[in-house]
Amino acid sequence: MQDFIRIAIIGVVMTVLAATLKKSGAELSVLLTVAVCIIIGLVAMRLIEPVLDFLVTLRSLSGMNTELMTPLLKTVGIALITQICSSVCADAGENAIAKLIELCGGILAIYVALPLLEAVIAMIRTMSGG
């Protein structure tokens, strides 16, 4: 909880600072935004640790294959990185680049999730006897 409060405070303070800088120099505002995203990302890494521990426990209890859990985690990571990068570009006024990042992130997420989709197809074939 304390880490999230730190993240929220950093985010609000830096948002106010970025808005102030945007009036005098948009370039500095974008650089500040990128720096804040990196700082918050590093703090958030500590928040992810218990989630990953839980997923490892869940995987071992369920007997789920590691090869199936890995694409799931990668897909979530791709979605988060895509959203952050797209938002930074959109805030900088580069909407075309933001949309292209979203498109590429979506394609990459589908590509990474292919082992999951293949496992579903195999399961359907097994259930149908084909």
C-alpha cells in the first residue's frame, strides 16, 4: 500500500510539473513524462513480485504447463508496455505513432499468445475425438 501511495504522489506531483513545463517547453514536458514512467515502473516492480509468486504457486497447484503460463505473462506485459508508450506518444501530440504502437503491440500480443491458442485447438481436437 505504501508503494502505491508513493506512486500516486509521484504521479500527481509530476503531472502538475509537466503541465507547467508544457506551457514553456513541450519537449521538457515529454522528457519528464518518460522519466516519471521509468521511476514509477521501477517502484511498481516491487508490487509485481507477490503477484508473480502467486502465479507460480497457482501454476504448480493446477499442474499447468510452464509453456502455457509464460505466454500469458508475456501478453500482459506487452499490453502494459504498449499502453504506457502509446499514452506518452499521444501526450506528446504524436497520435499516429501512438496508434501504430497500439497496432504493433496487439499483433505482438497475438503472436506471443499463439501457444495458448494452439493448446486450445489441441484440447478441442482431443475432446471431439479428432
